[in-house]
Amino acid sequence: MALGKFISYLRVSTQRQGKSGLGLEAQREAVTNYLNGGRWKLVQELIEVESGKSKDRPKLIEALRLCRIYNATLLVAKLDRLARNVAFVSTLMESGVKFVAVDLPQANELTVHIMAAMAEYEAKAISARTKAALEAAKARGTRLGGLRWDLASVSKQGRKLALKVRKERAANRASDLMPVIEAIKAEGATSLRQIASVLNERGIITARGGEWSAVQVQRVIDRA
């Protein structure tokens, strides 16, 4: 049973398919069947006309942006519409957006994690080979430098890194929201309070999951 908000992402490989609707209708029907029942809202549908091998997918980037804005789940008809593109897998992992493939709903995040696990396995294999090479060099009498950890310094660097991550997330969130705020202004909202009211009406929540106020809108504008 579907629950929550969703952004539907449909993709076809050719302009002819895009214009004729060939392939799109089947994907749309699959999405509709998945959303049959439950408490859900389809916020928006985006259609991409691109080759599966293409790394340039503006509609997919837009779909991820909308998912972050609305705290929605990305919904696709078939897993192969996404999983064949390694660049997308990396983008999805970094974006933090949840997704569901209608043809294999139980494999949503698990599938991505498996792909990430394979990459992690390779990284560990490289690390093991490096360690073995260092041990061999040491056995030959090669002098190796050691690390001397200053715990206070490490802790300070950790706090700096955490602050940097929070600032980057806030900046990215502001970047996602600014096109929405500009559109609301164009529709006639003249004050921060009016903008906040429209954001709340549209079901767009703040980064902490609450409702918007004029102060919060101003912070987003300042960050952007």
C-alpha cells in the first residue's frame, strides 16, 4: 500500500517514443497501479527522452530536486530505467533521495546498497593490496613513516568537517528551493509571510520537517 508523496520519473530512449507516447503509457499505467490504494499524493510527473547510456539527464536531476523539496519518494516503472547508469547510482546515493521501482518494489534502497557494497569491496581490496605491498617493503628493510595522532587536533578537524557538511546541506537545500520561491513571487506573493504561507499550502516542509515562517524563508534566500 502506497503512503506519502511521490515524484514519478518516466523515461524513453527516442524522440519518436516521446512524441507518440509509446512506452510512456505502459510506464504510467504501472505507476498508477502501484499507487492504487493507500494514502498518497503524486506531486509531479517528469518525462525524460534520453538514451539509457546518457549521463545528461536534466529531468532526472529535476526529479531528485523535487523529491528533496517535498520529502517525496522517486517512483519509476522499471528498475532498469535507473540502475543501468552508474553515474545515476552515485548521484542517488549522494542525494539521499528514496526511490521505488514498481516492477521490484522490495529492491529499492537494497539494490543501490548492493551496488555501493561492490564498490566498497573493490576499495577494500585495493587497501589490502596496498597494505601487503607496505609489509613487503618493510620486510626488505625499507623504513616506513608512521602516523602520530593528536586526538585534540583530530577532534577539532572533525567538528570543522561536520560544520562544513551542515553548511553544504543548507546551501543545497536553498538552491533547490529558490526556483520555487521565485515562481511564488512571480505569482504575486509580495512578502516573506505570503511566500511561507504558499510553501505550507503546497505541502513543502522545512529541513526539520516543520512549517514555514517568514524568518525561515529569509534564511533560505540569504543562503542562496
